[in-house]
Amino acid sequence: MEQRTIPNLFEESVKKYADNPLMWEKKNDNYEPLSYSEMKKLVYKFAAGLLKLGFNKGDRAALISEGRNDWVMSELAVLYCGGVNVPISIKIDEPNDLKFRISHSECKFVIISKNHLNKIRRIKNDLPVLKKIIVFDNNVDLLDDEISKDEIFLLGADYLKYNEKNFNKTWQLIDENDNANICYTSGTTADPKGIILTHRNYTSNVEQATALLPIPEHYVSLLILPWDHSFAHTAGIYTLMKNGASMASIQTGNSPIETLRNIPINIKEIKPTFLLSVPALAKNFRKNIESGIRAKGEKVEKLFNKAMQTAYEYNGLGIDRGKGMQKLKKPLIAIYDKILFSKIREGFGGRLEFFIGGGALLDIELQRFFYAIGIPMFQGYGLSEAAPIISANVPAQHKLGSSGKIVKNLEVKICNEDGIELPRGEKGEIVCKGENVMKGYWKNETATNEAVKEGWLYTGDLGYIDNDGYLYVLGRFKSLLIGSDGEKYSPEGIEEALVEKSYFIDQVMLHNNQDLFTVALIVPNKAALINYLQKESLSVHSEEGQKKAIEIIQQQINNFKSGGEFAEQFPERWLPSSFALLGEGFTEQNQFMNSTLKIVRGKITEFYKTRIDYLFSPEGKDIYNHQNLKIVERFDD
């Protein structure tokens, strides 16, 4: 039987779709295509060049670059050599973080773009295993241990002249259970863990994704997410590649901000048929749409709000779209679509059919919003340890609020703390078993044995499966609020709602560890509060002004309590009875957020332990306590 490896997947696609564009890259003023067969030639030359340099089966190479043709080309080349790619996030700037990943995985080569070359130059003297640094770009003064991509191509062309049989034998002998990638976790609570994913982990997950969501070969996606992101890697690169479709990269700017600004321009140029997204991007898209509508005046805004309300009612949760009496609204929806929604979609190139959301939970309101304007944002669920797709909503079957149906050939069960399977509908830890489940963590047997037991991956996520077979993910299994009576609740939904619905709250983390009531750590929007106080002729330097600012934050919480605008969305016992205002936000820099922008609860709880304990004292429970007053006083420092 032919081994189900990534090189074999690519070879099959080249046979079927030789002249189809695989990649689109904007090098000058326009996007230019690179076909499947053209990519194959580049991969062969680059892989042969690596072999000539002494890169052997099982060797590791780190890949640090923005998304571009070279990213896919070099990963494939590493895999064709029987090597293991170690994709590293371009966001990792801290020398020790970078050094740990390259040193721990014992990378022989680093393949890098010029924008990140200095990071490696700073640490390479402390990496004894590192032999060569391969630089994609030509306009760089290279050092002795550095070599350009073009030089690798020349070495490869020479190697293939005399060793073509050996080259083909090398990639054809790769076993599907050989390691393909080591992907590192964010490592904000301890040393990062290297997730070992095999060729079969990837190819099985690509088969699972394709069975759930058939991809026609004319599809094109602009890959906005970083390409080392497990979701973009499988759902973007390899799923598109298997199906003869194509992917485009964002035009890289001279700074991260410039690259971000290129996204809306590139969307209009590429006219993608679908996009992969995460909540932060989705919120940004929505904000831009709403401000565009507001700019057109009150009349248009009123019409838009009416159209949205009608669409919300008609769409329901998707599974019940246009059912019953709602079907009477279909002609009205068609009119709204023609005069409003289709115009908004033009901003996304006019061909966009849907988004797939992953990486974190998408707020249901956000899902309803995009569904209403005719480009649904379907929530999926997965984690890198499962290569990563576990479930997804797709155009053919979806239920807003859920994380969709489980992919084919994957067993999923919901377990309690003792690992015992729970009946359908009950909440517990999501546990799964299938060919997409990782081999383990690189050089970390303890962590591997904790995560994978008898082939079952314990995800650490809380969820349940409903009677229609849709998976609901409720947050981290281990980050639950636990009341004094042992009752448990996931805090993420409340935290997101408080931030989403309040102009005055930037970030929030709830805490209840078997306590009588819940408390919160709140990062306020200082500028918004100062602005409000000024309008009321108050200052953060007067006690009256300080108390007013604290009162405003309390009002935001009260909106979710009995009699409030958003009452009954959440059980009141899990809403904060008291809060501590913080002077500093949660960021990647202070390691209170990980690289996927999720808060690191353990670290925050440990750092603010004294303030949390204080909130349970009679003095601290009073929101106007001296600590909160002092924080407000320092707002304009």
C-alpha cells in the first residue's frame, strides 16, 4: 500500500492539477500565480540542495518566515528529505524563547526570511547543533554560516543531475508514521511543549476536513493567519493542496502594522472564496463594516439595523433557517441583500462565500452578524495535538453557537474528572481518538502520558454533544469557576460579554475557587473613563471622580444582573460581586496572554494572589476600597 505521506499527497495533486495555480504572491504591483507543477520543480531543487548540504532523514530544520511561496516550498522540501520541519511563530522575539525551541528540537538548519535574520544572529553562538542558516531573500549581506535560497537551488540542480534516482528513493521511502513537524505550544506557563505530528496525522486530518467540507479546485483563500498556526497549516495549506485549490499570501510590509494594513487591500485583489479567521480578526472586520455604515448617515444606519434584525429572525441558528413562518421573510431578505448586504460583500472581493473560525470561541452575536450579511462565519474546534481539526460547522450543516459536527473517522467522548464517559448532553472534558492525534510531545514523556492515554487525547477543554450531534465547547476544563458547593461554570462567555458590551472594560478575568462569591480582575479602558469624567467636570485626582469611575465599571456588571439590559444571559452567582481594577493590561509581553491571545489564568492568579485574597475581605469587597481608588488616581500617569 502506498504510504499516506505529505510528499505523496503533493505528488497526487501535481498529477491531477498540474496547471492549476497553487500559490498567489504579490511581488510587485500584482499577484502572480505559481502552478502545482512549477512548485514541484522548486521543491525538488530545494530538497536536493538540502541533501547536498548533509540534511538527512530525521534531521530537524526550523522555519521562521511570513507567509509566502517560499514557506510552502521549504516545508515540502524538508519533508521530501525525510526531515522534520519546526515552524516557529514570527511573533517570538524574546531570544531565550527562540533559543529554547531551536535548541530543544536540535535543529540542524534554520530557514528564515531577512526580516527575522537578526533574531538568529543574536543567539546562534549558543546553538551548537546549528550548521547552516538559509535565507530566502537575496538583498542581504550573508555571513560565513549563511547561504541564500538561490545557492541552495544551484546545489540542488547539480545534485539532481547525478543523483535523481537516489532523490526519488529518499522521499518514496518515507513512512506515514515518520515525524513531519514539531510544533511548539506557547509555553507561557512552563517551557513550551513540542507537539510531534506525523505525516499520517496531517494526511488523515486533511481527509477528515475534506469529507466534512468538500473544496472545489476553483477555490482560493487568502491565508491571513500566521502559516505556522496549526489551523492555517492544515485547513489552509494542505487541505487546499489536496483538492487542487489555491492559497494567497498577504503582501509583507516593512512593519507588522503595514502588513496588517495590506489585508483589506489584498482581500479585494485576490477575491477569496473563503477565509480562515479568529475572533480578533472577525471583531475588526465587523467594526469596519459598522463604521462604514454609520458614515453613510442616519437613514442608511436605520435601514441597516432593520435589515439585520430581519435577517437574524429569518436565519435563526442556521439549522432552522427560513423554517415555519420565517419563510415569509424570504422576499424581504432578497431585497435587503440586493440593496445592502451585497454591497458590504464587495469589500471582501465579492466572491467570499464563508469564513471558518478557529483558534478560540467566536461569540454567537458575531456569528449571527456575519451570517446576516451573507458571509457566514462558521465556528470550528480543534487543537494542535489533533493536527488540529476535531469538528466544524460547514455550509451544508451548521448550528450557530456550536462548534459543529465531529469530523469523520474520529471518536469523541465527554468524560468526567475520573475519565468516565458521560451520557449525551452532559458537560465534561472533550476526549478524542483517531489517526490525527499526535504521536506525543518531543522529549517530554511525562506530558505525553498525561495528555494521551491508550490512544485517547485528553484535550483539557470542557464541552458537550447535543442531540443533533453538534459539539459545544464551553472553555477550559481546568479553568472553571468552582463555587463553594462544588458547582462549576466556565468563565469565558461572561468575560467576553463584559468586554464586548462595555466601552469602559478592556479585559477581565473572573475568579472563584470554591468561594462564596465570584470576583473579577478588570483592566479598564482608562482613556474612555477619563473622557467621561471630563465631560462631567470630574477628575481622576478627586475622590468624587475616582468613585464615579468605579461606579461606571459596576454599572457595566449590573447590566447583566436582574433588571439590567442583558439580564438572564448568565447565572448571577457567576457574575462578580466585587472587582479589582488593574493598572496594567494582559499582554504577550508580560506573559499574561499566550501567542493565540488567550489569557493565562494560572499566571495571572498567581501574580495577583494578594489582590484576589483582599477582594474576599470585608474591606476589599467594597468596590470603593483604597486599592481601586489608588488605581483610578494613577490613570493619567
